Amino acid sequence: MCGIVGAVSQRNVVPMLIEGLRRLEYRGYDSCGIAVHRTGKPRRARCTARVNSLARTISDIHLEGSLGIAHTRWATHGAPATMNAHPIFSRDLIAIVHNGIIENHESLKAMLVEQGYEFQTETDTEVIAHLVHSFYDGDLLSAVMRSTHMFRGTYAIAAFSNSEPGRMVGAREGSPLVAGIGETETFLASDALALAGYTNRFVFLEDGDVVDLKPGQVTVWDRDRRSVERPNRLIEQSLEDTSLGSFSHYMQKEIFEQPLAITNTLANVASLGSSIFEDADRSTFENVDKVLLLGCGTSHHAGLVARQWFESVARVPAQAEIASEFRYREQCHDPRTLVVPVSQSGETADTLAALKYAQAMGLDNTLAIGNVANSAMMRAARSRFQTRAGVEIGVASSKAFTTQLVALFLLAATLGRVRGTLSSQQETSYLQQLHKLPVACRAVLAKEPQVIAWANEISTRESAFYLGRGVHFPIAMEGALKLKEIAYIHAEAYAAGELKHGPLALVTPDTPAVVSAPNDALLDKLKSNMQEVRARGGQLFVITDNGAGIPSGSGTRTLETGAHFGLLSPILHVLPMQLLAYHSGCARHTDIDKPRNLAKSVTVE
Ligand code: G6P
């Protein structure tokens, strides 16, 4: 989703802005642009192609400047067209980049048109540019402050005025924005990652903040326009190896990185307890009557799996909620609820809002599970656990999901330990099982050739069912989501026992059903459900365990993941589903790492 980078310096900032945009590409975008201050009027370059192509244009036209802002846009208001790409100018004086949605843009636009402003784009952002211009009297900071009071919605903004050469102003409400401080230059970005190598000193802005940046100097004002000291955080960011190596796509690379990501997530976990979780103590776990898991997309599926672990391992009632639904529903909540937002990015607008909604209801025992340190969610929660998946570039989440599951299992087991529902023998056995996961994952990933053969068949179909029961039903949901995202094949997940209540009517020889069939207590029930599909000519693609007694035969193909892995089995069963979506996408020549219409980091509602 939209990414912002800005810099004010005494040297040419364009190479740094381009590098920053490259590092934000993973968020997903459909156009990009850059603008720099120039004597006379600002200059810009924009395009609907990739950042590399923008970089070529910039070098062709010799765009340079010591003050500049840049943007990757993921269209919300207005088509992905060059004219709608940011930076957006107002009367060649004010330049703006924006991430978020100004909900009252229509009424603001009507007011600005009356004042004589002409709109050249279909974006909501253009009202920001003109509004700032309308308040501008030589002081950009006060113009931005006056403007932000009139916005409803979400925004992260970086702006400059062409008549103030050494100054950039930013503002944030709901969308991420971080200021970076160098010796003689300052920066703004949607993600600290964009500034790696340029500074390691950051100020994470809070909602309502406005920030004034001059070379080497950052001043922050809060919502009430009082000057505030926000903590400076030193963050050493290693520029991770983001090369593809021998892989064809980031998604494939990230699928195969899962054993390492799990190993890293489990590093330093020798026993269960509050010390595994940053800023947690016994009280985080002792006074808990209920667990509330909040998330979107794949992270919500992790919550759905974990819900069952909290109930079976910790014996605590648990609820997994889609964040975008939760945030708008009236709730009756137990004050002794542990709220667990789950998010790869830690910036997903709906999950962040759901967390804040829960906090506003007085639920202050919050523990975030996220993959990005210092993200808004990790900062907003009282305690946290960082998964160590490393940077995930593919839009469709893979290694973040399995490490979220590991983190959630640690949380459920810790809760069980503190509450006394888990014996020390069980603790030892769960920990041993967790530490065996990477090897077990490797064995499943080695079955890629078999999955490719499945993908060759499934990729020719227009729709598929995914079936599972119990803790494997959310895995079926995740498998179906992956096939939709990556292969653009309609896929629907069903709790296998529910098939006969409607969807069975759609089963024909052309409808494959991918089944997660672990060798557990529900296996016999699941076998009956599979028979219901076979009896209607449906083709079965079954992910199962050794000894489950599901032979490959006519109309049924099986892939064995190894011995049944107990409660952690969902982590193994999802791997062939990720590979199936990936290879089906390859067979259909889709844009695997940047699927159409999707974004990695969804910072708007
Ligand atoms: C987007 C991504 C999904 C992800 C979801 C939640 O839709 O494409 O892969 O699951 O956001 O993201 P989060 O960062 O909160 O886990």
C-alpha cells in the first residue's frame, strides 16, 4: 500500500529517495513518483511503472535536489494513472504525498472549488494540497496544522513548500509515519526500513502529530499543538539479503525459508513463561478469563487456529475476530480479557483500530504478535512477541503465518503453564515438539515435485473446495485464500461436515477438493466427508499423515506430511497448500509476488 519517503539535506537526496522507494515496493503499489524543490517551481517525475523505470526517467531528466518527497501509490480514489500519482502539487507551490483516505474530501473539494482551486486529479489527496495552499502564508508548518484540523479519515503526509527550501513538514493520523534523524539531514518514511543505511535514529510519530523537519533537526507537535518530545529510538537495521538466489519468486523463497524462520522465532525459548514476551509478567497471564484474537487475512487465520489451542491447552475461552468487523460492533466484554492483535506488518489499519477500540473499552491487557519491531501495533500494546520471520516481500503471507502460529502456541502454552492446566511434562513435550518443527517442515517442503503435479491439474480449473475439520479448518481457509490471491482461482473453504448442507450441490468431476486430513481423532469423520465428494465424481487432493490409510487411487491423490504432529500439525499441513497456490499461480502466469489489486501492508480501512 502507499509508501512515503522524504528527505531534507544539503546534498542531492534523489538517489536516497529512489532507494527508499525500492525498499517500500514490498507494500504493493501501482504507480510511483518523486518531487524535488527547485528555484522557480518544483519538479517531479511520476509513472505507472515500477520504481526502476522511475529511476531511469529521473536520470534521463537529471532530476536533483536537496529537498524531496517520493511515493508509491496503491489506488483508492482515482484510477492507477500518472495524473493521479503522487506527489501532487497545488499551484506549483505546495507538494504533497499522502497515505490514507480523507473521508470528507468531497465537501472539502466543494469548498476549495468555490475558492477558485482547479482539480487535476481524481484523488482525495488533492484536497490536502489545495487546503494547505489556501492556508499558506509563508509558514508551511502552520498551514499543515490548520489543514489537518479539517480532515476526517486517515493520513500520513509529507509536504514541502517551494518557497521554503530547507523545510519539510509531516503529519500522521492512523497511517504509519516515522521521522529519521541524521547529522545534517532528516527524513520521513512510512517504514523505518526505507531509511536503513541512512540513519539509525528514529522518532515514531503518534496519531495527531505534526512534525517539522529541517536538516538535522526534528520538532514534533501533538494533537493539541503542544511541542512534545517523542523518544528517539536507535534501531540497527541490517539490510537483509533480499536477493532471490536460486528461487523464481519471493513467495517461493519465503515458503522455503520457513524452517529457518521458525528456528529463529524459537531461539532463546528454552522454557515457557512470561519472560518470552517483552514487557509481560505473571499478571499478564494470571488474571485472564478470556483471550480475544484480532487480525485480518492470513493473520486472522492464525488467530482461528490459535483459538482452539487456547481452549485445549490453556483451557481459556478464546474468540478470534476479523478486525474490520470487531471494530464496529457493540461488545459485551469481560474486563479480564487478554487482547492479542496478530499482524505481520503491525500497521494494518483495521487491526490497529480494533486494538484501540478494545483499549478504549478498558481492555488494557494487550499482547501484540508482530513481525516488525517498532510497528504501530507493537508500540500500542502493553506487551509483545516479535516473530523472527525476517522481511516478507511476497504480498501473500507464508513465513509470517507459520511463525505467528509458533508464537501463538507459545502464548497458549504459557497461559496454560501459569494457570496450572499444563504439567511440566507436557511443557517439556511441547517444547521438544516445537524445536522439531523445522526438520519436519523441511521434509514436507521436499515434496514440492508432487505438489507441482497437483498444481498442473488444479491450475486448469476455475474453482476448488478446501476442506478441513477442527484445528485444520482454518488451514483449509488459508489454503483457499492463497489459491485466490496467487492463482486467481475461486476457492472456498468449508468445515468438511458442513459440505452436505449446501456446497455439495456444486461438486462435479471438474471441482477439485483439497483436503487437510490429519491422522487425528476426526479422521474417520473426515473420510466419510471425502466419500461424499468422491460419490459425486469430485477429485480429491488429500494432505495427510503417515498411517492415515488414505491410499492414492482413482480420483484421490494423497501427499503424506510424515507422522502426525499433534497439536502443531496445522503448521505442517499448510505448507503443501502454500506450494500448491504458488505453483498454480506459476502455471497461470500470474504476478506471484504482487498479485493484482492486492497490497502487502493495508494501511487504509
Ligand atoms: C494484506 C496481505 C495479507 C495479510 C493481511 C494482514 O491483505 O495481503 O497477506 O494477511 O494484509 O496483514 P498483517 O500485516 O496485518 O498480517
